[in-house]
Amino acid sequence: MTNTSRDIDATLIDTASAVPADAAARADVAVAAPEAKRTNLFDLERVQLEDFFEQVLGEKRYRAHQVMKWIHHRYVTEFDQMTDLGKALRAKLEQHAHVHAPSVVFDKASEDGTHKWLLGMDPKNAIETVYIPDKGRGTLCVSSQVGCALNCQFCSTATQGFNRNLSTAEIIGQVWVAARHLGNVPHQQRKLTNVVMMGMGEPLANFDNVVRAMSIMRDDLGYGLANKRVTLSTAGMVPMIDKLGEVSDVSLAVSLHAPNDDLRSELVPLNKKYGIEELVESCVRYALRKAGTSVTFEYTLMKGVNDQPAHARELVRLMKAFDRAVQMKGAAKINLIPFNPFPGTRFERPTDQAIRAFQKLLNDSGMIAPVRRTRGDDIDAACGQLKGQVMDRTRRNAEFRKQVAQRERGDAAA
Ligand code: SF4
């Protein structure tokens, strides 16, 4: 299913609650169904919510717009506080729906203004969401999965293993929690200007839920963000990049991290399936769909691994080939991210001098390559440090701990 579908996702609306309109009209005397049987309205993008009002509640479609404004603009989740809805409609909503946001397990503020939330998704799993304020903008880094299955070697999330995909409600719920905390008023006082799907998980491995959540982020009745202000970051799931291009116009970021297949396959195992050439070709197709689209390539700099002048030169060749293919100079943007160490990792951050030298080589070749400032370091909210709490179905966490213990024993023996 795509975000343009007018069909209601059968998994989202419990068929037992799909009562005919005349029965729905008597709903104000009915008892609300248990929470698990009711539809979480956070799961529905605009067209689905309109369908829900028409098909399930027997109401006019425009009523859905009123409810979206209550939820996403005023942060109200109780139907009895939605005062411009009639009493009977509120009772019907109570019976068939609820608005359930993730629970805040804790939140922490960094000295630099960065804010991190640990959000409980179910009794055993929690994910992290981070807000990063900067001059004239506020960016929220949102998670798409509990853990991640892709096992990129330098990533803290990967060491936690993988449990499950997040639902649309659990993804948009992160935006809601942050926006409410910030007092964000869409279209007026925007504290939240950008969303990056760069938190825990591979967004394209949870395609339908991510696309639907991004549609709510961009909807005027949701968070009203422009397409280019919503960025999806992928490790390179090539067929899904093409699929994304068919349904969405969001900005694309690709976690590249290495300029050749040998090194990239070591750092990002997904590269063994979709190599660099294939990945860059899919990025070219994504950029060519719409004139002026640029693609950002994320490059985490790791000391002695991918930070040498030869790597920079290879990277320049790759990026220039991309620019030529889309016939636009500067279409390939590179974000340099100095590695943020986490406990047990074997990788290190390069020296500032090495980072500057790498950047200079790119700049001298005409590439735009800003170095991302480390933010939220004091609260472990920097790039690549998100962990959450994951019930690991992959046993990777146990394996990681075993490797760390072995390394430590080896170090002690040496
Ligand atoms: S870098 Fe992204 S895709 Fe790779 S393991 Fe970490 S969260 Fe998953």
C-alpha cells in the first residue's frame, strides 16, 4: 500500500468496529471497546482518517480535518476536549478510536540545547528521538525501527540487534511528543522545521509505515513541513529507493561511509547485496525524477579506516560521476560526520587536523562537504550513538558483548 491509496489499511481498522452508520449514530450510549480493539488515530494519514470517519463512524469526511488539527496542532488526545465536535461524535470516537502517543520513559536536555527522549513503544522496547536546535532551524531525528537488522560496523544501534518495525503511530508519535514539548505551532511559531529519518533503524525496511508517517509530517493538517525539509536516510536499499521515488518527494540521504566496494562491504554489510555502482545509479534515478533534486551522501570519518587522502580522491571521483549523470554541478552533497565513539567500539574519531585535511581535499575539488558539528555529546545523543532498549531477536547484542569481552581479555594479556 502506498500513501496515495484511498483504501483503509485493514490492519489499522479493526473490522469488528466497522459498524454501519445507523448503528454508529447510537454510539453515544455504547461502551468503548478495549484499547487494543480501537484504532489509534496516530496510525492514519489524512485520506485514511477521512475514510475512517465516513466508513466506520458514518460521518462527513471533513470532520477528520478537525480531529487532525486537535491532535497535531493543539496536542489534544482526549476526545472530550475536542470542543468543536458534537457530543454524539465524541462518544462515537471514544468507542471506536483512541489517540495513543508513545510514553516518555525519560528525557534529557544537553547544554547545547539538544534534547533526547527515550520513548517506550511497548513494555520491553524503547527507542530514542533527538531534537537538535540550530540557527533558524530545529531538526528532529526520528527512529523507524526498534534496533536495526543491518549491522553497520560503526553504529551503536547495530550493536543492540533488532526487534521489530515501528508502526506509523509510533513514528509520528515521536514527532508529536517533541512538538508538544517544544510548544511547536505549525504554520506560526515553528520550533520544529526539519525531520530526518536518521534515528534507530533502516527506514526503507519499514516502507509503508515510514511513508505514511512522512505524509502526516508534510500535511498542512499535520506538521506542515515542506518536502525538502523531511529527509529519509538509507544505508542503500536500492529497490526501495526506486519505490520511494514513485510515491514521495522527500529529500534523500545515503549512508555511504566508504568510496569503494571493498571497504564499504566491510563497514556496511548491505553493500554486498547492492554495491556502490548500483546504489549511485538508483540515487541518480531519484534525483532525475524532479529537476533540482540533490542527494546527500553521509560519510562518517573513522581514524585510519576511511579518512586517508586516497579515500577523499576516490570519493570526489564518485561524486563527480553522480553530478555528471544528473547534469547538475553540486547535486551530490557530502556530509562529513566525525565518528562518535561509544563503549566497546573498535573505531576511533580522526584528529581535527585529519578531518580538516579530508574536507579540504573535497573542497579543493569543488565539492560541498560540511563537517557535521557534534551535538548532544553530553547526553549520548550524537550521530550514531542512539541505543534505546531493544529486545534483541538477532542475538547480536550478546555477540557484540562477547567480542568486547574477548578484546578486553586480549588487551589485558598483552
Ligand atoms: S547505520 Fe543505520 S542502517 Fe546501519 S545499522 Fe545503524 S541504524 Fe541500521
